[in-house]
Amino acid sequence: MLFLFSGTVAWAQSSIVTPKPPRPFPEVDHVVIISLDGMRPDRMLYANMPVVRSVLAKGAYTFWARTTAVAVTLPSHVSMLTAVTPRKHGITWNSDDLPFLETVYPGKPTVMEMARRAGYSTAMAAGKTKFSTLAKPGTVQFLSLPPKGGEGNAFTVEAAEKIIREHRPDLMFIHFPDVDAAGHRYGWDSPEQLEAIERTDQDLQRIFAALASAGIAEHTVVIITADHGGAGKFHGPDDPRSRHIPWIIAGPHVRPGDLTRDEDLVVSTEDTCATACYLLGLSQLPYFDGKPVLAAFENPPAP
């Protein structure tokens, strides 16, 4: 498996001949999932984030969503993109320095793999090298991962802009790591992390501008979420300060407002994959732990 870390890798997959499935909202042609690594909900609300505020004004949201019980980066992101808990997908470690001879991929397909099988184009721009675990060959057509030492938002946003403008993928996953990095270095209560949060908001503006310049903004549903929060300089298992994450969705057919209006609804990170599958007309597989967040949409057809 070869990566060109400084740019975009296109994976050829000539075997895909399946026509795209019917979608619940035919005018939704694109889905973008954006993860703000380490973004604790109260820190997001405290920060000056005008872009996020504008998305909240027209989107559906909850600041009481939950990530995996382990609340660490790699297992939680795999759950976000496979709709299952770490016990099922098998990625239970977090280090990119584990002594594996070859990259280990999840035991369940990611939403990128499921979308690719259905004939959709897929992309990923991530700010941490270890996200190669999510890039099983043949599942991500347009891929950008940083080299060692080059991890950060700057790499992600430049790569994502290029992919969106040149390829307009049907499904894209974007990962911004700087909030997490600042939390570990300075603390989740620190001015330095607050600055990283506000810079990340500016990076989000660049993503929305790229969608607009590519001519696909009006046909795109965007989900903004996180893998975990944190406290002090760490995050860890079953700590509510680590487990609570934001979950925001905006785009065509989204019903604006706070999702806690439904007292029985608690959004989980596994629901992100299930919701993306729903929008793309992909099956809700029987082993999924997540489910589509139908309360986020106006008059949603049944999955």
C-alpha cells in the first residue's frame, strides 16, 4: 500500500459497476463528515466560532452526543465511520508506533468502503498519520495523509480544499487535529487551546468556501462532530468530560434546532456513519450499533 503523503492518492477501483442506490433526498448529492479532534462541547460554545454559530443557526445539533467509552482518537474515529463499537471493529489501540509489519484495518467496513461499493466517489483528508488505518486500499479514491512531523490543521485544510475543488467527491471525511494537540500540550482549559479552537473555525470557513466554489454547497449535507473531549491534559475511559462531544448537521432537508427536544434521543458517535449511510441510500446493516438521526430531518422517509 503506497501513500504519497505530500498530496492526494487516487485509488483505482475498476471493479465497481453497481449503480448508485436511490437516496431519501435525491437532491443531496454529497456528504461531508468533519471531525474536530478533541473538541469538548463547552469549549466550542465558549470560543469565538462564527462559522460554527452560522451552521448552528440553520442546522440541527446536540452538545450531549457521546463518543465511545474508551474516548480516544483512533478507536473512536473508527466507530464514527463504521457504526460499531471498538469491540466489533477491533481497532482498540491508539498509537501509530505499534510494531505491526502491515497496516491493520477495521474488522467492519467504513462508510467510505460501503459508499465505494455502491458506486460513490470517496475522499479523506486527515491530519494524523495513523489514520492510514481508515484507508483500506480500494475504499478511498482521493486520500491525503501527512508525513511524520507534518501533522496538523494546515495540512488537512489545504489537502481538503484541493480534493473538493478538483474532484467534488460524493462522500468525504475531514479530520482536524489541532484542538487535541493543544489540549495535550497546554490543557483543555488553556488559552492556547482556545486559540486553536478559533483557528479551526477559520479552517472550517475554508472548507465551506471550497464547497461553494466547487458548486456543490447547496447539494451537500455536512456533519461536524468530534472523537472525544478531555480534562487537564488528557482524555480517557468513561470520563464524561471526555465522552461528551458536539454533533451538528446542516444542509438540504435538515430540520433546524436542538435535538434534545426529543427527550428519548441520545446521539452516539456510531450514529454518524449510520446517518451518512441513510443519506446515501446505503443499507442499515444488522450489526450496526448506530442508527440514522432521523429527528434531524424534515419528514424523513424510513430507512
